[in-house]
Amino acid sequence: QVQLVESGGGLVQAGGSLRLSCAASGRTFSSLDVGWFRHTPGKEREFVTAIRWSGGWTHYADSVKGRFTISRDNAKNTVSLQMNSLKPEDTAIYYCAARDRGRPFYSREYDYWGQGTQVTVSS
């Protein structure tokens, strides 16, 4: 079982920055694809970004491309999401998700999920 814990959410003004972290338990982190999703009440879950287990591939939703950056530190078993130039429409609960290596990279299916962290961007 893989346990994921998000942190770093909070309140920020439009145009500001926030950095989220996803900490994974266990010693298999280097074999995990990790993605970020977000959810707003009344709307479907939205894919934000993902990073391949190898770290060599990243992918971003068009809505965040150029503003968000995903990175991983395998030595610390963490994945970070640096969010810059935040907009009110970025307001959501952000979830970290992971899966074992082997799935196609652009698959949106993940097996392990964190509890989420709230990000609120004021206008």
C-alpha cells in the first residue's frame, strides 16, 4: 500500500504563488508515476499535471501550462507542484495521485490517492 499526503495549500491572492508537496510512504517511490488533480464542488475532477516514474516526462493541462511546474525528489520521496501566476479559477482541492510503473504515461488512471489540500485564490 502506498500512502500519500499533500501539504502546502492555503489562501493566496491572484498573481501569487504557492508550492504544494506530496509525500509518499514506502521505498518504491522511484517506481511511481505521480500526478496532480483538482476538484471544485459541482464540477468533474480535472487533471493538472503528471510526472513519469523516471522523471524524464512531464505533462500539463493546457489551463496550467507555463504557470505550474511539477518536479520530484526521489531521495525525499516527494513530488512538488510549484504554482505561479495563480488565478481565481485555480481554486480547488488539489489531490496527489500515484501508480506503479507500467501504465501508459498519458493514462489518467491512478491507484493511490491522497486526502487533498485546499487552494484558494482570491481576486
